[in-house]
Amino acid sequence: MTADDLTLLHPDTRLEAPASAREGLRDQRLIVVDDVLYQGYSLLRVCEWLRAGQPAQVHAAVLVDRQRACLPVRADIVGLTLKIAPGDVIECNVPPYEPEFAIDLWRPGQSR
């Protein structure tokens, strides 16, 4: 498992999209919304993929920034900054996918 590995919480996660999904991005201003910025792998991959569509700008907004990014990526808009242990997991629940908005911290191996 690497950082930002969504399969920890959601084993069926796929980060794939056809190149045709970038059509219509040229000269657009885009905002990528992510739940947690940890080491930056997933946010960097998404932003690089979008930039191939030649938008005018790509901005990033995150609910939680763990301030542990090891890649050249940062969020332009941050909801909450949490400095927690590397092994801890932050899970964001956002309607309509979950019944109520919540940001939970849990430690793998301990009951939730």
C-alpha cells in the first residue's frame, strides 16, 4: 500500500478515465476537490491528467490537509489542517454519499 491508497477504505476504487473525458477542458478554470491531502500522490495524478486537457487553470481544494506532502503539490483551498501520526487514517463522510458530514480519525488495528 502507498500513501493516498483509497483501497485501504474502499477496495473497489479505480482511478481510471478515458482520454475523451478531457474533451472540453481547454481554456477552462477547474477546481479539483479532494477529501484528504496526505502525501499528494492522488491529487498530483488527477491534476496532471487534467492539465493534459489544457485548461486555463487547475486549482485544488481539500477538506483536510495533513501537511505531509512529499510531492510538489499543494491545496489552494483548505478546510482543516491536522498534523497526526503517519499511520493514522482520516476518513471524510460527505453527503449525499453518507448520511451526515463528518471527519473521523482512526488507527488501523483498533476498533472503530
